[in-house]
Amino acid sequence: MGFSFLFAASGCAWQAEAMKVGPDTYETSANASPARGGYTGARELALESANEKCNELKKDIEVLDVQTQWGFPANGVVTVKFKCI
């Protein structure tokens, strides 16, 4: 049972809803374990969230900045700042 829990926990990923940080400017983040793609998986999730936000507004996306960092224990964390134009 403990092994199943560790295996399930190793496949974790999450993404935050896009938050407005300025005029037509938003930011979103995602976190993915190595089993979910690490930085690549987190980047995909964050960009998916950003695209969803601009689609809701019926606007195009312009990515302004992408930041990456490590999360505990070895997860990739990506923050995307973007505009819906």
C-alpha cells in the first residue's frame, strides 16, 4: 500500500488559473513531477491554461515571459506571463 501511494504521488501535476496582473496581462503557473514531464510537462500545462484564458476572452495570446524553477522534491515549476490581445 505504501508503494502505491509513493507511485501515485510521483505522478502529480497541477496548474493555477490565470490571474490578471495588469491591463490585458495575466500570469499562470504549473508544477509537474518528473513522471509528469518535469519542466516540459509544467510548461505544457501553464501554456494550456494561458491559451484557455485568451480563448475565453476571444483574443490571441502573446507570451511575454517564461520562468522555470525547481519545486520539491524534484518537480519542474513554470510561470508564464502573457497578454491576451
